[in-house]
Amino acid sequence: MLPVHLRRRSFAAFVAAVLFASATRGVVISSGDGSGNTTAPADDFGFANVGVTDINLSGVYLGRGWVLTASHVGARPITLAGVTYQPVAGSGVQLANSSGAPPDLYVYRIDGFPNLPNLVLSSATPSVGESVSCAGNGWTRQATLSTWNTSWQEAPPPVYHGFKPGAASTKRWGTNLVAASGSDVSIGDPAQTTTRAIEMIFDELGGTTHELQAVVGDSGGGCFAKRSGAWELVGVMFAILVFPDQPVNTAVYGNATIAADLAFYRTQIQTLTPAASVPGLPAIGGAALAMLFVFAARRARAARS
């Protein structure tokens, strides 16, 4: 996860200086002692489709043999539903913009077909106030709230409130509301990536039941929204907004999670991720495959007669 400095709750808070921190952590939730939500919720958005890479980052299995992640994660071995799949050499592609720096989005094939559903890609940019559920590989925060003063010392008077890491990283999910959308988020100076994105604020008061904040290393995790009774993949997390001088590996109320707006890149993703052929079978069209079944059925009837 790529942190950038936050001065106010807006995409305008981005500054040119960006820290590239170590990628080893993930989603923090405010509910309970922070150790929950490690299994799919009753209304499952696609929790099992979010996998963990060999370097403890995340990726989202779209279906048909393809994984979508952040480009700074890249093509990595990924564990899905307890099975580790290797990337297919040469299959990875970074998405592109019509001009300028590319987005922080990357697709690649894996060697195998997990027994997981095909996800529905969002066709509409999330609206402000829309509820989302996000999942990624994250440390279990400490059970108690931490506070800091204006100098980021753990001493009175408390100004900032948040959490420090506790136990090792674990895939978990949380919830939040979309606070902003429709802006292009550039990372680096000059920009190395520019991504059409959505923003979710980590709220201390009035937040969702399982209020989430992505932290360093959560790159590639997925965000989902339920629309007309069906879940859609609406975003891939790639960056966070943090306060100036905020201690690393902390999740502080007022931070924000930034995810790529997949509706903006939907057509490109669909073009780059055609259905992968099953190993050992020729790549034939649907009509030809149907004719094979008809031919086999006729042979079976002839054998019985």
C-alpha cells in the first residue's frame, strides 16, 4: 500500500512527496477487538475471491483464470481457497490510460482454475454515500485504542485516535462508505501512475458497523458493492491517505482508503481477460463445442442400438 500525506478530507490533500513503505500489512477494522471478520459474512460479497500473494499482498480472482491486482504488486503466486496458483509467464498486463501515466492496476493469468465464481465488474462509478465491503490481508490491530498528541507522541492531550499493529497479518473484511469519487490520483513526482479512484474515510464517529481502514501492504484487495440484490466488484485498493508525520504501520481515524474505480476501466479489463482455455483441450468456439456434444450423443445412441 502506498501512503500519501493527508491534510484534509479531500483528494486535494495529495502532495508530491510519496513514501513507498514496505508491503506487509492490510485491512484494519474498528469493531470489537479487531480480530474478527476473517471468514465470509452471511451475505457473502465474494470473500474467497480475494487471495493472498507470496509476499502477503492481495489480489482478486475475477474468474476464467484471471487475477486483478495493483500494478505495484504485479504477477505473484496467489493462494485462493487454500490452494496456491502460479502466474502464467508473460500473461501480465498493466492497464493503460488514454494519455499520461498508467493506472495502478494489473491483470495476469494463473495456472489453474479455482473453484470460485466469476465476479461481476462494476459498470457504474460508486456514488458518494454508497456502502462498500472490502477485503485484504492485514495485521490484527491491538485490542485497545491508541492516542497521540499533535507531535505524534503517546502523551496528553490526545488529538489523534487510532490503532497500532498487534498479531500477524490475516485476511479479513470490513465496511465503509464512499466519501469521494471521480478524481485521478497520481503517485510519484513525476507521476508514475495515475488512477481514477474512489475514497473512503476511516470515521471514528458515525462510521459503519465494521469500519475499515487499509494500511501499508493492503494493495490489491477488493472492494464490493451490492446493487439490485447482486454484489459487484467496484474497486481495487492501492493507496492510503495519512497525516503528515503519522507513525508508520498505524491506522488513525481521519485516514482514508483509496481504491481504483473499476467502472472506469471495465471495458479494458474485459478486453484483457478473455476466457482462458482449459489445459489439454483445443481452443474452439461455443458452436463447435456444442457440435462435439451432439456428435458424442449420437455415437452413444448408436452404440446402445
